[in-house]
Amino acid sequence: MVLPPGRFRTVEGPFAPPIDHQWVPVSRRLAHMRRTVLLTLVVPVVGVVAGLLFTLGWLPGATALAVAVLAVGWGWGVIGRNWRSWGYTERADDLLVVHGAMFKKLVVVPYGRMQLVDVEAGPIERLFGLVTVKLHTAAATTDARICGLAPDEAKVLRDRLTALGEAHAAGL
Amino acid sequence: MEPAPAGPVGEPGRRLHPLTPVALGGRVLGILVVFIAFSGLDSSTGSSSGTSGGGVLPYVIFAAIFAMLIMARGFVAWLTTEYWVESGELRVDSGLLQRRSKRVRLDRLQSVDVLKPLSARVFGLAELRVTTAGTEKASVRLRFVNLGVAQGLRAELLGRSAGLGSGVAEAPEHPLVVVPHGTLIGSVLLQILSWRLVMIVGGSVLLIVESSAGTGRHQAAAGAAVAVLFSVLLILGHTIWRRVSTLWNFTVAESPDGLRIRHGLLSTSHQTVPAGRVQAIRIHQPALWRPFGWAAVEINVAGYAGNRESQNTMLLPVAPRSFAEWLVSRLLGTVVGSVPVMKPPTRARLRAPVWWRYESAGSDGRVFLTSHGVLSRTVEAVPHERTQSVRLTAGPWQRGLGLATVHLDSTRGPVKIRARFRDATEARAILDAQAERSRHARRHSAAPLAAPTPANATTANTGNPLGNGSGPVMPPPIGSLPSRFGPDSVGP
């Protein structure tokens, strides 16, 4: 799969994609959604707190504002890095999902082990046209989900995974 | 829910035992009798302070109504439940207003248990529980049937599940081990003994001794300490009693249809885990067991962990370590001690100061095996064809040191397999290799894990290996196990 040049860091080291594969990125709207949520949650709180502190004097108010701006900036960056860290790729026998900027995770789910494929979209996700695909195996710890997929992509992926799961089905 | 279809033509379903409501109600009655006895004691001691007698009557009425309701429910259950064992499935129809029909595909069943709660045991009844993979909803409980019927059904289900057809007698079994009572009690006591417990008990005893001499506030402190001590001892006693009575007479036997596990003092349980349904296994040695050389063996079985009885993931509550290893080796088809394992790189000490030395992981042709623990030791293993998914994780600290952890996911249960603090490149290599190994193993293992046949077990037939104390090391009959793999997979 050819990716838009420059959009993605090449992942190297232990979390690199398998040979002859590349991480398929998730939609940029995932970062948009999370940043919107961050701002809508933080801005009113900061406004109220800073307003209260400004009544005490300009120094506490300005400090609070600066801290808030820094925190939001940091959160902004983290969301961006987290979004860039998401990726998945389909191999002949298994699906690989990688995510996490700070705490990195790479999960390999064999198609033959998939018990069901869940497609979920919460109200906020729907607002941004995103869905989450979850893969369940008999193990509760599998934790294989792909966030931030476009609905069409998710639908195609779901159908393909279901078909592959049936083709590879293995007993416990 | 649409009404359940009728059974096969001309074949009426089998019914539960008519005493079911009584046995169900009996349990509640028992609990309530104890409760009333306690409240009776309460009111008799409290009667001196004015609020005299008559306090028990409402409880009795409440208890009676409650028990009646339970019994009515049991009666309805008995009235409406029917079951059939058909060619490939067990079918249970139940429900008064909302009929439901559960079908269990016998080739999917994970285990068959016969449970005898005290209230049912009194009437010679038993509960049959058939577990399949998946949630608790997917398992079927027949409460209650005649004990003989339950045993017959178990034999029939397991026989059919193994493809032997109907009408087979229960397969002969071959006892492997009976845990002696003394060893069991000792092990439970030692396992419960912990630093926290010693601190709490020691602290309150100290407080009592220190402050009993004083007056006023000191005495109040002493009183509080006595209360703490009393409640801790009460909880402790209850815990010890529950564990000992559940694991009493723990017997492990093997038979062609799987491992048979029997245990229990008042309420007994008889589980059969078909060979090959063991998803993962671990040998655990709490710190205080190690001077005695004891070890416990626990297993992950799909569909088990959701149930209340946590003890049914226990394969062997206590045994000499050599025996535990022998049993595990036998189940896995590979000698536990012979799996080549490796330690994390030395720089892992910056992440895990002391315990990095005690981490190790490795694999052979059949299993992936890890061990860890400084004081208490745990060895965990999962057969390649039972691995669900493989994960690689690394937090900032580990990544800074170039380390990573590999997780092998198994079904819910006590066994969690992680190779921690590996070199990052090595960890990725393990991840890829395990994905490949389990893919290969899945493809080449249509048959479940080899069932240890009694013919292989002649060496174990010399009696109770625990009885003679030495814990003989018996070589697992690897050579006689049918190979589950292609010719390209090598044993140890």
C-alpha cells in the first residue's frame, strides 16, 4: 500500500511493520475529534478558574492561564502523536494492530482465533464520521481494536475479517 | 423468544429429579437457619437491655416466605425443564412463560462437572454442569438430577464428545494422586500466612498487651484492637475452612476421556476436563511452600473463570514439585525442565532491580514457557496451538532501555504468560516466531492435545506419589504420545 509521502514517520525497531507490509494509518479525523473534545472540556474550566484568579490579581490569573495553555499544547501534541502511532496491517493469516505513543502496543491476532468482530461508533465518533473495529478472541486480554476508521473502510474490513475468520476457523 | 420446538418425534425429554425444589430450598433454609441462630443469640444477649424477645419471629416468617419462593421456582423449573441427548448435542428446554432452548454442541464442550452441594447431597442428588467456551450463559446446568443419572449422563456426553457414540460405560479411570489431609491443611495455612496478616495480628496483640495495663483511652484502644483481632481471626478461620473443605480429598485421575478431578468435604465436585481443553497451565510455589518443596498446579479452561467456584481452575492444590512438574509435563507432552529458557539482558536490572534475574522465557516445539518470582516461584506454559493472540508492549521506561515485553494471550484464568524485559529486537523476534509457531501448530493439530492413555501410566500406578513423601520423578511418556505435529516439529 502506498502512503501519502511525508504523512507518516517510518516506524523502526521492534514496532516496525512486518516485512513487505506497511502500517495502514487511521483517519486524521481521530485527532480532530480528540482535540475538539480536549478543547470543549478544558476551555470552560480554564475560563472560570482564570476568571476567579484574576479577581485576586493579575499574577495568579496569568500563571493559571499560562499553565493551562501549556497543558493544552502538550495534550494537543500527545493526541497528534497518538493518532500517528495507530496502524494496522493484514497478513495472510493474521491481523496486526499497533498503537500507543508512550506505551506502545503491537498485537497479532490470527484470523482463526477471532470469535467476533465488533463495529462500534459512539455519539461523538459518529459526529466525526468515525468507527472503531474491535476484534474478540477467546482471550479477554487480546485488546485488539482499531480506532478512527472511516465507516466505509470499517465495513470493508469487517466483511473481510469475518470471511477470513470463517476460512481459518480453528477450534479452541 | 419464540416457543421452543418440540423434541424429536416419539422421544419425550428427560426430566429433572422431583426433589429439585426441596434441594434448592434446602440451601436457602440452611443459610437462614444459621442466620436466625445468630440473630437469636443476638437478641438473647440483648434482651437484658430491655428489647426483649419476639425479634426472631419476623425473621422466621421472612425465611419461610423466601424458602417458599425458592421452592416454587424450583418446582416450576422441575415442571418445565426437559433435556435430550441427541446425536451431536445436548438440548435443554426450560422456562414457564419465556421458553428457552439451549443446545450444546458436544464437540465444543470444554468440561463436564458433577457438583454435589450439601443440600442436594443429602437427597442423593447432583448438579450436572456442562461448560462450553464463551460466557457463563453458554454453559448448561441441570439442577438437580439423581446422582446415578448425572454420572451416566457425564459418561454419555464425554463419550459422544469423543466420538464413541452412545451407550458407552464410563471410561475406566486411573488415579494419579490423592492429596493427604495433613499436607493440604499445612499448605493452606502457609499460603494464608502473609506479611500483612502478621502485621495486623502482631500489631493488635501488641496493642492489647501494651494498653491493657492502662486506663481510659488505653482501654478503648485495647478494645478496638481486640475487635480487629477477633474479626481478622473470624475471616481467617472462614477462609481456611472454605479452602480446606473445598479441596478436601483432592483426587486427580486420568481416563481416556480426560482428567478427572474430585474434591470437597461437604459439597463435593467432580470435574472432567477432556484432554486438550487445558488452555494454559502453571506451577505455583508460594514462598513459604518452598522449604517443603510443595507446588500447586492451576489451569486455564475456556469458560471456567466466569463461574463462582474459583477452585475449579485448580488441577492440583499441593504436591511435591517434582510430581507437579511430572503432571504438567505429561499434560503438555514436553518435559518442563527441558524447555530452553533465557534470561533478560543485564541492562534490565535498571528496570527490574533484583527480580530481572528470576525472569526467564523460552519455547520448544510444543510450548512457550516462562518463569518468574524471587520468593514465590511461578512457571507458566501455553501450548502453541492454544495461543489466542500475541502482544508486544513497551512503556517509556522499557523503551528507554531498549526492552519490551511479549504477552501470549490465553483464555481467562489464573495463568498469564508474559516474557518480560526482553531485549526489544529479541522480543519482536519472539513475537514473530510465536505467531508463526501457533499458526503452524493450529494447522497441524486438528486433534486435541494427546490424551494420556492408561497404558502409558503404568509407572504411576505404584500408589499415591504423595504418600511416600519423596515425590518420585516419573518420566512423562512422551515417546508413547501420538504426535500432534507435523514431522518437522521436534520435541525436546
